[in-house]
Amino acid sequence: MTESTTHQTDARRPAWKPSEYVPRLIFWETTVACNLKCVHCRASAVDFRSPDDLTTQESFKLLDEIASFAKPVIVLSGGEPLVRDDIYDIASYGTSKGLRVCLATNGTMLTREAAERLKSCGVQRISVSIDGSNAESHDAFRRQPGAFEAALRGIENAKAAGIPFQINTTITKHNQTQIPDILDMAVEMGAAALHIFLLVPTGCGKEIADEEMISPREYEDALNWFYDKSKEVKINLKATCAPHYFRIMRQRAAAEGIKITSETHGFEAMTKGCLAGTGVCFISHKGDVYPCGYLPLLAGNVRQQPFPDIWNNSELFLTLRDDSKLEGKCGPCEFKMVCAGCRARAYAATGNYLTEEPYCVYTPHRLKKR
């Protein structure tokens, strides 16, 4: 088999059916209020809840609309979702509709009582952001002394309540050498998963991009290391906002003579890189719907239009579902159907969300022949 044929085989569409575009994962920014002021915050969080937050009844209506045509995972996020007194009512209502409800938190407000209430509301997983392997590193990033120890206490409270937890970590220059230690910590603590995020220059992340974003080559090295570790550790590892991981996974598997299946590579074999507008979307605290939390292009607002209508008919979403519209080197790339490049980073770098992923070092075979 020739090299080009190998790439064509390994770069086939994933097993999920792209013709059946239903939301699989919805991130819902329930509030922009937060008790921390993290340097990379997408939400540019504030101290107090906004009067524009969706009300409890509007939240119930949104969950009704989602459940009317799909059963995605709903991630209640923020800001800090535990700032909302009604977050337990929202979680319970989502559970009653047959939705898998999860909560993304910084962990500092996750008391024993809060964890037990979330468990009783049917919350199925909690993600806690840990961005340093020690208090000095994490607290500096979170701009709050004691945040690290408080997050670890929150994790212990989730464990005591019987709620599975995962650790989310954004890789930046300040912590890139600590990622192996964070992985070890996640394993030792009994995490269900470690999700690493590649920084997207939006929100506060845009302000620190030059200072904190590691280079494309360093990202490539980090993702190759992540692939190696995925075969060694027993917890789930997932690269987020790093669609080129799905190209690396196929390149490495091909070199090893391994066929990618759910048995060999788990859920990662069944999905693809950038899912913005195809399997994922983001709903802001005031009901604006975006392809993801890092791509500030509006698809609609749930106060003005039913969510299923936005999901099914938004011109923005329909464009994102058409691989043939990708530009730059993403257009001819043999891996575009399993990668698609980060549309948010493309937009942040150029103002064009369809152009090539600026943090990918790979040159497609078709371009190499020129």
C-alpha cells in the first residue's frame, strides 16, 4: 500500500454520521458571575450576576426545546455556575427531561452540601479546572490565593457524594512542563478523565496570547505525548480545542499498523476534531447561541427563536457542516474530515472562520506535490 493510500484510508470520516446533525454536547454559560478572575477566562467573568441571565423559567423552556429533538450532554458552566441559587433546580429539570447533566466548576464553591445536592439533582459528572500541579502555579493563574487547595477540597467532596469528576487543564507556557505531574495527580485522585485544552485567543485569552500560548511545534509535541499517554493510563484522555490531535492519532496508528476502532482508541475513534456547529454549540448567559464558546459568531438567540430552529437552520451552522468550504491548507488536507482545524483560532487570527488552522504544522500531501 502506498503512503498516499494509507493516508486516504486512515483519514476517512469517523463512524458517526455527519448527515445526522444533532447536538451531542451543549455548553451553557448559566452566568458570567464568578468568584475567581482567571487570566485566560473566555467569559471575562464579573463579580455579580447579570440581569440578562436567563431566568429559571426561561432555563426550563430552553431545556424543553433541547429535549424535544435531541438528548445531548448539557454542561452547566459559567462564570461559576454554583453562583446561581437555582442551578440545582435547573440541573434537576434537565435530568427529568432525560438529558445527561454535567457541571463545569472551578471547584472552590463545591462544598460537601453542594456536592450532595448536585448528586440528588442527577448531575452525572463534574469537571474541575486545575491549571497547575501545585498551589503556587494554579493560584497565580486563577488570581486567588488558596484556589488550589479549595479546588482539591471540592474534588474530594464530589468523590464523597459519588459524583465522577474530570480535571480540565489549559496548556500554556506557565504550566507546560507541569502537564505530566497534573496527569499523575488526576490518576492518583481517581479522576474519570483528564481533558487538556489548547488556549484559544478570545476573551481574556486574547490578552495573554502572546505571553502564554506555546508554539505550534510545542503543541504538536504535547499532542504526541498525549497520544502516548492515552495508551498507558487507565483514565480517559481527551484533547479539546486541539482538532489536529485527530490527525496525529491517525498518523501514529498508521505508523504502528493499527486500525482505529472504538476498541483500540475508545470514543476518540467515533468522533472528530472541531465539532463547532456540527455536534457542539455554546449558549451564553443571555441566550445567544454560538458554534462554540470561543467563536464569537452569532447563530441566533433562544429568547427570539426556538433552539431547534437555530440548530437546524442557522446559515452559520450549515456552513460549518460543509467541509468543502474550508480554505487555506485545511481545504485540500486529507485529514479535514476528522480534524477540520479550530475554527475559533482561525477566526481569531484572521477574521475568517473558514481559513486554515493557524496552529497546525502539518502540510497536506496535495500541497507537498506542488
